[in-house]
Amino acid sequence: MTTELPTKYDPKHCESTWYARWEEAGHFRARPNPDRKPYCITIPPPNVTGELHMGHAMQHTIHDNVTRRKRMQGYETLCLPGTDHAGIATQMKVEEKLYREEGKTRYEVGREGLIERIWEWREEYGNAIYDQLRKLGCSYDWERSRFTLDDGYVAAVLKAFESFHEHGWIYRGTRMINWCPKCGTVISDLETEERLTQGKLWHIRYPGLDGAPDVTVATTRPETMLGDTGVAVHPSDARWQEAVGRQVLLPLMERPIPIVADDYADPEMGSGAVKVTPAHDPNDYEVGARHDLVQIVVIGFDGMMTDHAGAWAGLDRYECRKQVIVALKAAGLLVQIDDHEHAVPHHDKCGTVIEPLPMEQWFMNMEGLAAKARAHLQGGRTEIPQVRYQPDRYRGYALEWLDNIRDWALSRQIWWGHRIPAWYCVDCSGDGLTPLSGYDRDQALKDGAFRVAVEAGARPIVATRQPQACPDCDGTHLVQDPDVLDTWFSSALWPFATLGWPEPTPDLAYFHPTDLMITGRDILHLWVLRMIMTASEFVDQIPFQQVLIHPTILTKDGKRMSKSLGTGLNPLDLVRLYGADATRYSLLAQCGATQDVRFDAQIEDNVVQASASAEAGRNFCNKLWNAARYVMLSVDGNVTPVASAGTGELADRWILSRLAQTIRSIDEAQDSFRFSDVTRTLHEFLWRDYCDWYIELAKPRLLSGQSQGRAQVEGVLVYVLEQALRLMHPIMPFLTEEIWQQLPLADPERPDSLMIASWPEPDAEAIDMAAEADMTFLQAVISSARTIRSELNVPQSKKIHLVLAAGSTASAERLETHRDYVQGLVGAESIDIGTDLTQPASSGSAVVGDIEIYVPLEGLIDTDAEARRLRKEIDKFLSLITALDKKLGNEGFLKKAPTAVVEKERLRRQEYDTSLQKLTSSLEMLE
RNA sequence: GGGCGAUUAGCUCAGUUGGUUAGAGCGCCGGUUUCACAUACCGGAGGUCACUGGUUCAAAUCCAGUAUCGCCCACCA
């Protein structure tokens, strides 16, 4: 070879080059092909707001690993990328930017103005995540990239809405919803996050009226008392029998409110009486409904106290809390204050405390869809296609969730998203359309800045396009519903909408159902289940065969990764430091059965300083690079790969057997998504077997100069390396391609890229247990001899003489046949092998099976060191023998254990005894 | 409050249906720059498998309980 290869692998150089060449060659593209089976993954679309985080990096490394392997296996493999418009999150980001840069709020630029800015923002940042994925090496079909607000996708969303509405599942109704005062919108239960908060429990006395007893109630939210319209006690609570039906005086507001009997009150808690605020607590809302209690909204949509809060109107809800407490104290009605830890719902996007409020919204009844999804999750054998979960326990959680499903609040009071396809007639809606404060009616209707109240006369007309005229009054002045849909409504259609639905496209027919959905735990129900529901409903299929739940990535200390805490980890930092291949390797190596991964990166100021596991990946890259470098520099011209042992050389038989076994293990591990096993197995095979042993044994053969032997060893060296590169490619695409392209391989069939080369098949014929046993034996002998050398401080430059005293002719022959291996790898000048050899004077010694290994070292030997070594070995065997004797002396064991096990233990007992005797005599000799 | 998962070497983790002396990588200690690689090579030390009990001839592995950590679900004031 004339090529000059640097001694270190440089990822930067070849990553961008190869990526561009693959893409140019169209290797990422997949199109319906009747001659091949399809394999399809639609990626979970990242938010356009987002930058790649470690969870993404893990997820996409898995995607691409699976995708590349399937492609090599001959499937028409599609990995379809896309991004999510991510309503609230994106709008929040752009609003922040708007305020930061222009000092304006969304209301100042108006609906159109804001949406325009969001699109601009998306153009600028929306594709950033694609570039990041490319840097990781993801071989996705970029020509098919989809966005949840692109034209075709919008058509799918409208169609879905219309269809659900026709079923009567989507309706307009008033219910208790979660309101985020900061974002000014409804959010669903699934978007709230309970945070454990250290708060207080205030006990307040409500004076009785007309002979009714005083009632003490406890609350974590005293400000809500301003909206209390009742007090509830349990119907069977003897203490309160007399009080039910009477009234107490609500302090501060000086309003008489009734005492009602309701099961909700828990006699065990406090006084047994509970205050009821129907407008600000989901439970109280129910209680209020049962007893016809008035709803008084005291906290408004902006988180400020309303006019109904009397003297406290206009205060922030938390300021009001403080003042209410002061006022109650002054009135002598605050009887007790306890520390109280409790869960408080927060908006998961912005962290604001949720305000529960009764409100009219669009809802979807989920029962029909839940039933459909449930049928696909039963497990076991059935006619109905089943979605498999890995790990399976998440399927159980999903079923549980479906059993408790509640109506889904669909509408959001934001501007970025799919506007609800419902229209109202301005002429006949009466008071059903009311402008938001600060707008006059005409402007409000024009800007979509109004509230809809079906209860007050608005009549929604659901249609995918604006109707010409009102079906009731023929009025032509129609306005669209101001709200947009929950982002998850659109993402729920992802797998089939990205393949063309609602059009009956060839893509949809060919690639759907898709094969794999890889996701984190956080959106299993929120998203994954809803995709199963909608696919079942709209295309009568499951959306994917299997759901793979990947580990959550934590920091070194087992904490959540978070940018704001300075523990966020940018995977591209790892790529920059160690290369994409090393990063991928490191992520897969940590992706085992355990759910959470503690990523070992050291982070300072949100920048990765170092990562031991990525460094291990880099070292492995470099090892592979240098192994290839050695092969290329050692062989003569283009080599014809050799896949058989030919002359029967042990090393060849052994490495080919190991290769076949490795392929089997890799297939098994890949198919069951045990990625850490995949990397471990390949690491072991390439580093230990191929580099440490096979190449070392090949060196003397390459130097010996016999042309026939040379062709054999060169052929096997190249063949095994080439096969291993194929196995490694889905993990380390860049490095493997780079090496593979340079391999001096005489193969006319060779495709233009490793990424479209075929996946290796294990050769059953090559599996050779005898060869593996022989090698294991020789490795043990060689290691023992090396240990003696090392422990007795024999310099490596010193050539030693080795005496191998075999306990049987079989062992002697075994050694004799492979004398060269031992001599070469131990670094011995000469070896004596025989059954009748005795221990030379002043020698180091060791025992392997029935072989005694002696290294004569006249004058050099440190007698004390050697004696220490031997005693330690002897002690080890003594304790082993003691344990074994106990076992073999146990009648229960002899009687009940399988005879094979007993036999094995007896044999071991003999071997130990032989070793012990030999070691003992060596020690005696020394002394 | 209910459910689930985890606990194995200094660190991060493997350990498949119970059966040789519980493994790997990193780190540590000793040695080595002979022509693939010091991002390397050779060798070594290091574990009461969280704890307690049980089942079994035999338990890191199966069962029960305890502790610690984490996650999910839940309207308990």
C-alpha cells in the first residue's frame, strides 16, 4: 500500500464529506418498491423551538442504528423526519423575543402580526435541529420532511376534526379546566405537572348564623374563600347533624352561605367540615353542582382578583392571599396555621401555578377512541393486530390509563396552531360572541379577539372551509372560532398523515403500518396512545408494530438534565470533542435494560468538558482505525477475501468461528433492542479477539514470506475486518465507511457505499467449538507465562526460555502443534515441551490445567516474590477445594442435583487437587 | 395514598431460563516506547451482589419483608 494513513482517526474530516456523498447518492431515499419489504419509522417530531438535547441524541442514535441495519438487510427503509409546530411552547418563545427586542406584547402586534413573526422565526431556527441530526449521522429521507402546519398536514387535521365532530365526539361544553394565567390559555390535564410544595394549612372559623354552630374549615388557598358559596359536611357525621341546612357567615365578604351534606367531606379531616368554592376547585365544582351552589369567580383569567372579590378586587392572587390572612387574623377568625406539604399543579411549559376555572371550551369525548385503542393493546394472540411495547410493562400502564380516560379539552386560547374549523354567524349568534376587553366588537370579530359562548346563543358550524352563508339565517357575515387546537391533536395523526393521509397515497399503502416508534416515557399516553386511537379510527390499522421506550438520560448525579440548572448537556459538544461515531457508540453502550442512564459527562456552564464514556468510544474508533491501518499497510495489493480456514490454521478457524458467533449475538441483541449488548459484543470481538489475538498471531505469518500462507492470512484478515465493518456500520457510520472505502479488497460486486452493502449472515459451518477450545487453552497458557514474567519483573526486552511440563500426551501434543503461538506471544526464545520434564532450578512457575509452566531465571529470580505468588495461588485453591468438598460431602447435593452437575464438580475437584499439588511442590522446590 | 423500577468493584454498568473461581469499560497500582495504535500494549489489585428472613442439594438470580433512590398515577381540604 502506498497510502499514507495518519496514526490517529480524525472524525471532523470525514464526517461532513461522507454525509454529503451519501445524501447526494440518494441512499437515504426510500420509495415504494414491490420487490422489497418495507421498513418504516416516522420520528417523533421535535418541537421547532428545540435544540437537540441528550434525550433526542439517544433517540435518534437508536433510530439511525435500526434504520441503517434494516437498510443493509435489504428492506426498503424509510426513516421519515419532521418537526412539530408546538403551539404554546413556540408562541411563548416568539413572544419572549418580541418583548425583548421590540418591547411589545402579542396584543400590540395582533394575531396576524404574531403569526407572521412565528413563521419567520421558524424559517430561521426551524431547520436547526435537522442540521444537528445530520451531524449525528442520521440517514433520514430529508426530501420527505414534514411539518405539522404544512398544507397537506393541515388538511389531515381539518379532516380529522370534522370526522370526530360528525361522530358527536367533539362538542362545546362548560367544565372545570386548567387555566394558565401566564399563557392565557387552557391546557390539558396531561400538560400539568404536580410539584410538591411546602405550604401552609390555614384553619378559619366561619361564625354560625341563627343558632348554627361556628364551623372551622381548613384551606391551602385562603384567597379562594372570597368565592365560597357553601360549607360541606359528611351526611353521616354526627357532629354536624343539627347544622345541615343552616347557614354560616362567610367572613370578610359577610355573606351567608349554606351548610350542605355531601360525601365529599371527610369526617377524618380537621373538623369534618370543608369550604366549597365551586368556581376555583374541581372537587368543589362537583359539590356545588350537586347542591345548586352559586359559582362566584373571584380569580380572573389574568390571575388577578375580580370585581366579585370585593375589597380585594384587582389584587394579584398571591398578594390577595397575604391580605386575606391579615384580615382574618385581625377579625380573630384565624384559629390555627399548620405547615403543610402538598402537590400543586403547574403548567409544564412555563411553570406557572394552574388556576382551575369553569369555562366553555371544545372537548372531545374519548370513550369511542379508547375502546379502539384498547383492542390493540390486549396482548397475546388475537385476530386484531397488536402493538407491542418494549418493555412490555408500559402496555399495562397504557391500559390502565385508558380505563380512566377523561374528556380532552381541545381548544387553546393562543394564536399559533391549527385554527378550529368552526364558524359562527355574526348576525344570529346574539350574545354568544363577546369581544375581549379592550376591543370594540367589529375589531374583535375581525381579529378573532372574542369569546364564544354557545350557552349564550353562538351556534358553531363545523366545516373544513368557511361556509358561504349561515344555514339558519342566510347571513353571510361568518367568523371563525378564535381558538386553535391542542398541539397534540395534530401530532396524534403523525404516522399516517406524514405518509399522505387523507389521500390514499402509494406511500400510505406501502409503508403503513410503520414498524417502530421510539420514544421517551414522558409522552407515552399523551402522544403514543392517541396515535394508536387515530390510526385505528382513520386507516383501520395500528400506526406502528412496536413501541420502544428508551432510557431517560440523567446527569452524573442522577438528576434531571436541565439547562436552567446548568446540567443541560448538548450532544453536539460531544460530537465536537469526540466525533459523531464516538458519541453514538457511547449512547448505545449505555442503552441497556435499565431505564435510566446516568451520563458521565462533566459539565461546566452548560458546556461539556469531558465524558469518560464518549472517550471510550473515541478510543475504540481509534483502535479500529489503527487495526485497519495495520491491515492495509501489511497486505500486498488488492486482496481476495477468504472466508474459510483453508489449510486448517487454528487462528483462522478460531477467528472465523468467533465471527459467526458474533454475528449471531449481534442479530439477537439488535432484534431485541439490547443496544448495550450490541456494542459490548462488537467491542469484545474487535478489540480482544481480532486485535489482541488474531492480528498478533497473523504478524509472524505475514512476515514469513511463504506466498500461499500469505494469501490465506491476508484473505482472512481482510475478510473478517470487512464483515466487522458491516456489523459496526449502524453504530459508527462515518469511520466504518471511511475504512471500508480504503480497504484493498478485490471484489467486483462491491457497492459504492458500505451503507448499502448487505448485512452479514452468520456462517453456521464456520462455527468450530474445537478451535475455540484450543484457543482458550492456549490463551490461558500464554497469559500465565506472561504473568510470571510480569510479576517477577523480567524486562520485556529479555528473551526467556519456557518449560511446559504437560500432565498428558494429549496436552503435550496440543502445545507442540501451536508451539509458535506460545513462543511468539509470550516472547520466548525457546520452549521445551514434554511429559517428562522436571522443574528447572530457580524458576518462576504456574499451573494451567495439567500443564506446569516454568520460566527458568537463574540469578534473576526474586525468591521472595515468587514464593508470595505461589502461596497466594495455593491459598486460592485451598479455599476452592474446601468449598467444593463441602458441596460434594452434602448428601442432598449428590442425591438431588443432576448427575451432569455432580460429575462436573467431581472433575473440578480433581483438577484443583492436581493444581494444588503442583503449586505446592514448586513452592517446596523454591524453599 | 396506589402502582412500578432500581440497589452488583472507587465510578458507569453487564450478568438471558437458579449450577465452574460474579464480568466489562473507566479509574487505580506495576511494567513497556519492538516498525497498527501511549486514544496503545502486558500484568495486577479491587466485590458479605442494599439489608433481613424464606424456598432449594444449590440463590446476585425465585418468594416475602425492610431501607434508600427514582418514576408514574391520584380531588383529599
